[in-house]
Amino acid sequence: MVELKLEEINISDIHEYENNPRNNDKAIQPVINSIKKFGYVAPIIVDEEHVILAGHTRYKALQALGIEWRRRRSKPFAFMA
């Protein structure tokens, strides 16, 4: 089982995965609307170098909202692929 740790980091320290196969730009505005209505709940999952593993659309929505820091979950180095 992989143990995740929750940390708060600056959004500017998070990097998009350059080979992300998804183009979810049409989903950014609905995610922004959801964050405004319900708040932000799901953390962005990154590796030890702060590259996004899950949460690219949330990342872009938070950037559009001007959020400077956000909680993120990271996988321990021993479990990196």
C-alpha cells in the first residue's frame, strides 16, 4: 500500500506533466464554478519533483482563481514509477 502525505505548497512550485494526454481545457470553467460553490476539496497529486500525477484541470482552475498555495498529496520516493 502506498502511503500519501498531505502538504501545503505554493501553486507556482507545481509543474504540469508535459506528456499529459488529456486536453481538458473545456472543463476548467465548470471546475472553477464548483470550487466557488463548494470550496476546494480534492488535492492535486504530485511526485517528489512537484510534477502533477493527477489534478491538471484542478491546477488550471486554481491558477485562474488566483490561488497561490494549495494542499497536495505526494507519493513517497520509494514508490515512484
